[in-house]
Amino acid sequence: MQKIPRRIGIVGITAALVVAAGCGLANRESSFEMPTSANAESLNLPSATDAGEQIGVATKLPIYWLENTDTGVFLYREYLDDTRHSEPIGDAIWTLLSADPAGPNRYTLLKPADEIGVSISNTNVITLDLPAKVFSAHLDEGLSERSIQQLVFTASAAAASSGLLAGESSPTVKILVDGQPNADVFGGYRIKDVYERNAKFMAPIWIIDPQYGTVLKEGKVRINGRTTNFDIGTFYSLQKKDADGKLTVITAQKQVITGKIEKSGAFSITERLTPGSYKLTFWGMESESEAKVGEVTSDFTVK
């Protein structure tokens, strides 16, 4: 087993406190329930397909955040800078617990902590040892499941993207609380022996690039995303903002060509853009409904 040591020290604790103060973590409420409007089952939403992580993104960490939508509370992946440069799994979990997401509506209900124990076996079992305060919010079952999956997806993604996984077996994650398995957390949720990534919690559509807040060079801009299999298809629109924030439509509604969507759901589109601020929106369409399903947006700048 590869033991990845805890990162404890004055410098690390100071960094954690600085980040926490900057993103208002101390103001997180202590009790949450799933929003009643977010009922994916009632909309017959297609299941998402799990997507692998690219190896070799040395300066970025894959972090999975929650976001409330009209069709459910889903996981969205972002790539954030690695400011710790200690070891990838622990750095990713620390970032999830302590940093701000890029998207303005994304969040975690896990509490910040600096003491993070990590190990990985030669059978790709990742063990996380976290203090009880990480799980101190009172959550219902739905949010408890999703918060645990944030840890599972983030840890396994960090292991995959950094090349720590051995062979072809899928990673699993074991979660200890102060060194103990099967702990009771979130005011009544009991942690299982081991977890796999559960694709049902993944958002139906992701905008991978350009990520929210990205600044790009003018000219050809490559748009990368991942979508699930909607009955009618996946669509996007592109709008440009003027100095007053007024939006001008560049592309009102354009379908992603089905033949260009890979089996994994990945797709790529190229647009030629001039300098300015842009709003990119993707959504899916299901038969017998005009609703935009799984709508996701990204604001970015071209210079």
C-alpha cells in the first residue's frame, strides 16, 4: 500500500484559514435538506455516463461540486489550481473542503479541515481519513449521499489524473472518520465499508472548457463538454455581453451533431470569437416537452 502522509503544520493550517476566510466557509449553515423542486425522477431524466479523467494535468486538480438545478442536485467537475503541491489526492480533497468553486452557484456542505490522511493500495482502494468536523453539518439522506460522492469522485479523479491508479480496475474509496470505519455522520448517515463512483449523481451536461471565468485568446475557441443521451438532442446558445452587461445573441439555438458525440458523451465544438465577454449555455431536450433539461452555463472572456 502506498501511504500518503497527513499534511499537518503551521504553514498548512495558516493557508487553510486564509482560504476559508476568503470564501466565507464560517457562514455555512448547519442543517440542509434536498430542495423539493429538484426531482429528477419525475422528469425521466436520462442517466449520465461516468467520464474518465485525463492524465497529465499537472497544475490542475479535478474537484467535484454540488449545484442545485430544476432537475436535481448534481455533481459538476471543475479543474482548479493546485496551490499545495504536496500529493494529488490530499491536495484535491483539501481544495474541495477549503476553496471556492469557479462557478458561482456551486458548493459543498463538507466543512474545512487541514488534517487529511490518504493512502492507496495496489488494487486501487483509496482510503481517506478525515476528522469528524468535516461531516458536522446536519443533512438529509439525499444531500448526505451526494456529499459522500463529492469525496469519492474527487479522490478517484485525482488519483486517475495523476497516474496513481494501477492496472485497469476502477478505483474505490474507503472513508474513515478519525481513523474509524462506518462512522455516523451528518446527523444520522452511516458511512458504508467502501464506495464506488455513482454516475446517477453526475450532472446530465458539463461544460468542461471554457470553464467559468476563463480568459482566452481571440480566434478559434474550442468548446469541450460532456452530455447524456437526450431523446431529441443536446443544444447550445452563445451570447456576447456589452459593457453594460446587455446580451446579444450570436447563436440562438444550435444542436450538437449526434454523430460527433462520443460513446462517453464527450463532444467538441469550435467557434471563432472576437474579443469580449461571452455567455455559453447548453441544455438537453426530451420528447413531449419543450423544457430545457439539465441547463448549464459558463461565462468567459476573449481577449
